[in-house]
Amino acid sequence: MKIRWLAPSVIAGITLLLAACLPDCDVDRRNSVLSPNGKMVAVVFGVDCGATTGFNTQLSVLPSDAAFDRDEYPPVLVLKDKQELGIRWASDTSLSVTVPDGAHENKRLDVSGGVAITYEKTGGL
């Protein structure tokens, strides 16, 4: 009888221990740029998960009436280190992003939520 309760108790204990060991990440929302019609927004942010991870710069595109949630609207661009991005909407469905020359890209998508994204490099940012 006691063995039946032992396995669930051990699993629950391990789950709590693992959850306590996961980093608590801070999200630093740096900039938001609305599309011309106001229906979409490009959000530049960084995620800091503590001393074991480096700084980064991320960009997500989401509906302007949606709450910012990086899990629901994952980033279309992830750069190593803190970077300055130039964000410009060319139209309601076209976003232009200027990335500093030499920035290390960990992730880059060209479309998100019906928005086409183009990227340019510049040494001036």
C-alpha cells in the first residue's frame, strides 16, 4: 500500500526541484512600432536569464490588440548581445529591419503572421 503513494510523491518532488532550478528570465521590452493601419506591432525586446546566459536582442510581430507574450508570438529575429535595431513599416504587411553589421543572428524568419520581413545590414547602428 505504501509503495503506491511513493512513486507519485517522488515524481512530484523531482518536478518541484527541477522547476526551482530553471532560470527565472526577465524580459526587457525596449521598443514597439505600430504598422501604418495600427493592426500589427513590431516589438523589440531582450531576455535575461541570469549569469549563465548572455544578453540578446529579439523581435516579435503580433497583432496590436494582443498582449505581448513571447511564447504565443515567438521572435522572428534573435541576435546575440544587446543590439540597436532600425524598425520601419514599408506597408501594413511589410516590415523592414536594419541590423548592425557583424551582429550574430541566432534566428531569422522572413514571414510572421502575414507580414513579410526584410533585413538590411548597416554599420551605423
